[in-house]
Amino acid sequence: MWIADMIVPLAVAGVLFYGFVKKVDIFGSFCEGAGEGLRTCGEILPALVLLVMFIALLKASGAVEALTGLLRPLCSAVSFPGECVPMVILRPFSGSGAIAVYDSIAAENGADSLAEKVAAVLIGSSETTFYTIAVYFSAVRVRSTRHAVPAALTADLTAWLVAGMTVVWLMNNG
């Protein structure tokens, strides 16, 4: 697998060679790009701090458990596993929080359970909506999310419902 080991060094050598041929100040360009990256990090940091604090607040306040309790009857009416509700609540805010919920679902219910299969599909078919919006909108200095949040949450809701229905259908007909 020497080819895989050589991809990054060859890419770096190629960039350096291209810069040398085109007579580009490679070091200056690198420093300029690094400085721009640091400025971008500084611009998106407040949004990320707010998001992390909100996630901690959701978990510590018991809001996740309260919402889970409220949504369980609705979920059981559409054959959606109630164990997956905390993941549905946390996924738009935190990928790592959703993965932690997934791990607990898999550990408690087993790998072949309906809840674990739905949770696995949810992890792969939904997005960390608020994190993504916070990072990308902050990076390009968009202050009004206008229709982006409702559209993204509608897509998340669709993913959650379709994930549950698809896994139930596949388990019953597969």
C-alpha cells in the first residue's frame, strides 16, 4: 500500500512545484490563507459557544426527557420507537450527543432491535442542523437564517419519519 502512503506527500510536492513554476510566493500565500482561516474561526466561535451552552442546558435542565415523554405517545402511534426520541431531539444540535444516545440504544436494545436499526438510519440520514447553520452562516456572515431553519427542520422531520417507516417496512417485509 505504498501508493496510499505517498498520496499526501505527492500532493504537497505537486502544489510546491506548481507554485515554483508559476512563481508564486508559496510561504506568503500560506501565511495569508492561515490568517484568513484564523479570522474565520474567530468569527464563528461565538455561534459555536452559544450552541454548546444550549446543548448543555437542554441536557442539564431535563428538557430532553420532558420532550421525550411528550412525544412518546405520538411516536407509538406511527410505530416509531420511543427509545429514539432523545436522538431525534438532540441530533439537530449535536452529532456527538446523538451518537451517545445511539450507543445507549444499541447497548440496551441489541444490534438487531427495531430501535437500534431506526437509530442507525437516523444517524446516517439526518443532519446536525443548528450546528451546520451556525458554522456556515457565521462563516459567510449571514445574520438572518430566514427560511433556512424551517426548511432544514422540515427535512429533518421527513428523515425521521421516513427512517422509522422504512425500517419497520423492511423488518416486516425483508
